[in-house]
Amino acid sequence: MNDTGDTGLSNEAALKEAANKHILMHASPYGALGSDSAKRILVEGKGCMVTDIDGNEFIDALAGLWLVNVGHGRAEIGAAMARQAGKLAYASSTQATTIPAIQLATRLSEITPGDLTTAFFCSGGSEAVESAIKIARQYHYFNGAPKRTKIIGRRGSYHGGTFGAMSVSGTRPQSEPFHGPFMPGVLHASPPYCYRCDFRQTYPSCDLLCADQIGQMIEYENPQTVAAVIAEPVSASNGIVVPPDDYWPRLRGICDQHGVLLITDEVINGFGRTGKMFACDHWGLVGDIMTMAKGLSSGYAPVGGVMCRPHVMAAFEGDNKLSHLLTYGGHAVACAITHRSAMCAGSACWPESSWSATGKRARKFPATPSNT
Ligand SMILES: Cc1ncc(COP(=O)(O)O)c(C=O)c1O
């Protein structure tokens, strides 16, 4: 029998009925559990395998939702969670921090690219993107450029389901009928998608028109009105778009030239998914602000974060306080698990653990996209 606590739900049939009635599944119609045989009640996971309530075993080929990088069922992570919950589960994110949060932030400053040094914690990827946008806008405000509010995203990219994140996503056409109008001041540029090039060009003779278009956009809008460019180093939702090798250096240069912050969204890419710790590491790319979630905790806790470089943090010194707070940011249990999950692979190497969870070895990441 399943562990159903004191709910009185003692058999599978009762559980299924209750789930169908009382749970609205994400991105699904109401009642989906009853009508769609692909939706399941899962009860157990080990490594890359999961078991449903009927005892069927599945390969969790998508690692949950692209995130269980260290594999399911790691007892040591559960133990770290229990230890921290028994000691101190929560401290107000505005008044205090905790040892697990300090340990995690320090660890992240060691493993994230370049001089990304300071962490702001939250509960997931969308919150990380919201936080990055707010930090970017406030950075400019404190630097005497309050009109720098516009954000440039790229068509086809996904940055989350909350309002700001949805607005900067390049998947807006799908959600516009329900959720438009979106946040104002957002523009979308072409992705570096050579297979379906917006400019009908071929790399390298295109000379990276897609990157230069972002520069032209910034100039046309007036750089003094643009806060940030947000982009995934490898765009997952757009069809795993790996940009040409010189794309990121070019775009990094364009942002620097115009004083525009670059937000690298590593929510899906991060923690080993591309064979390096972060996708940015393939190109030596350092965003001014970097978002992360998913593989950060490998799904053992709902946690996300933003890493910032020192020049971004410098804007928030003295009386310039961050105008942003999330009750659960830096949750002690979440940070304890996450810190523990960072250590899972012995030498604290997420990429190795993420690949060994599926028994596969990382293949070399292609430098340029394949047209096949
Ligand atoms: C690149 C990227 N950013 C942000 C998000 C939003 O993350 P979450 O669903 O944890 O809010 C996602 C989710 O898939 C994502 O792929």
C-alpha cells in the first residue's frame, strides 16, 4: 500500500480519483489524470528510473523536466534535508541568512563562469528570470540611467511562466491569446539558428547578422533606454540551437559597447546538461547576471538563483537597497539539499554525475550546428 498519511486514501483507485479532482496539472486541462494515459502518479525513483502507482517502471528519459541531473533516490540528499529541517528550516530572507545558504553561494561563486560572485536565491527558474530583470533595471537606476528599462530577448527562447519571464520569452505567440498584453518595453531579436536562418544566409558568410541585429536594435531604440539582453547560451525550447563559436563573443562585445547588461539564462543548460558545468563554459562566456534553477538542486528542492558580477553588485552598495524580496529565497532546507547535491559526484562535478545517471558518457559538444 502507498504511504498516504492520514488522508484516508487507502487504495490506488481512491488516490487516482482524488488526484483527478483535486489537482490541476500544469499545462494540462482539468481532469487530465483521468483522461490522458500519459499522465501518471509516480511513487518512486532510482537513478534514471521511475515507478508509477500501478508498479510500471519507466526510464525517466527527460530527467523529470530536464533537471534530475544527479538521478532520483539519493538517500544522502534526503538525509541532508532531514538534518537541516530538524535544526532550522527557515529564516526570513530579509533579516537573516543561514549556513547552508552561505555554503551554497560560496560553492556557486567557485563553479560559475568568470567573476560571478554573489548569489540571490529564489524558488525556481521563472523567479530567477524575474529577479535578473529587476536587478538589471535597478542597476541602471542606481547608475543614473533610470530610462534603461527595455529588455531584448530572442524569438523561440523560453524564460519562464511568470509575467515578466513570459514577456521576455520568444514563445509569446502561444500564450498571447490568454495572457496578452505582456509587459511593455520588451523586444525580440532573431536567434542564431543556422538551420532556419531568419536572414536566409549561410554561416560563416552571414557574418553573424543575427548578433549584429541586436546591436542595431539597441542603437535604434537608443542605448540609454535598454537595460539588458537575455538569452540562453544554448536555446533549448527553440530546438537545441547551438550558436556558431563566434556568436557569443560578438554579442558580448555588442552589449559591452552599449552598456547593456547580458543576462545568461542557464536554467536548463546549467549543471552539466551540455557536458560542461555551464553552457557558457563552451565559449568562455560570462554574463553580467546569470540565472539558474533546475539542475541546481536536481529536483530535490524547488530552488533557483541569480549570480551577479561585482560591477553589478557595486550598484547596490550603501543606501541602494535591492527592491525585491521573495519569502522563500535562500530557504535553508533547499540550500542544504542543493549544497549536498553539488557534492553528490564525489569530486563535486555535476556533469560527470548527470551523465553517469543515464550510464552514458558525454559526447563532444558540437562547435557549430549541424544542418541535418
Ligand atoms: C531557459 C529557461 N529559463 C527559465 C525557465 C523557467 O523555469 P521554472 O519552470 O523553474 O520557473 C525555464 C523552464 O523550463 C527555462 O528552460
